[in-house]
Amino acid sequence: MRVGLIADTHNLLRDEAVAFLRGSDHIIHAGDIMDESIIESLQALAPVTVVRGNNDRSEWGQRLPETAHITLGETGIFVIHDLAELAIDHADMGARVVISGHSHKPSITERDGVLYVNPGSAGRRRFKLPIAIAELTIDGEEVSARIVELPVPAR
């Protein structure tokens, strides 16, 4: 199973991100969307799980959940925008993967059997951070992640 991971689009869904996400079995957006048309576009590609980011302040954004706990295949996945707000040990509740956004810094780490993935920002460039996206591959009990920097020309 291929799960596309995206975060911090900030009202910009790039063609490069759509191309990367095409073919995903599921897509997770870890917040700071700012426009529901982005989710509608993603839903045209695959089922989508989405959480609210700190910039999702519109009436639509306020209706989004702050967190999500889903199971894909045999894998429990917890989604939150800001990892600093993670208040409990998700390994204890069956999460094998935690997806977050907010920092705009793409990263993959594993601690105590839990894989933490931040796909980075797929929206507007912030500072000198890359424009990035990620994917999660689930094969039975095996889970892996990779980050891909999008080929976006510098302005």
C-alpha cells in the first residue's frame, strides 16, 4: 500500500505534488491547508485523511479535526499538525506511525518502534527549506517512509 504524505500547502497545491501523489492508495494531509479546494483536489486522487493546522482558521478549517487515528492495512497511524502538541505515547494505543507537519522541515525518525514522519512543506518555500513531500509504504507489518524534494524552480 502506498500512502502519500503532504503538509503545509498553505493554499498552494503544486502540480509537482499532485503528480507525486497520483497512484497513492490513501493520502494524508498533516495540516495548514487553508483552502478546502486543495482537499477536494486530493480526494480526486485517493481517499484523504486530514487534520487542522494552526493556520486553518477559516470556518471550514475549524471544522477539521486536530488529530486523526486511522488504520491502513495492519498499520495504526496517528496524524497531528504540530508534533510538539503530542501529549501521549502513541505506541501504547497501537500507532506504528506518527505523521506531522508544522516545522516545514522534512524528517523521518524512529523511536521505540514508532516511525515519525514529517513530509516537510509542499507549499510556498519558507526560508531555505526544501519543497518536499513523502510517501509511506505498508507491506503487511513492514512500514517504510521516504521523503522526496519536489523539483520546483527557485524564483
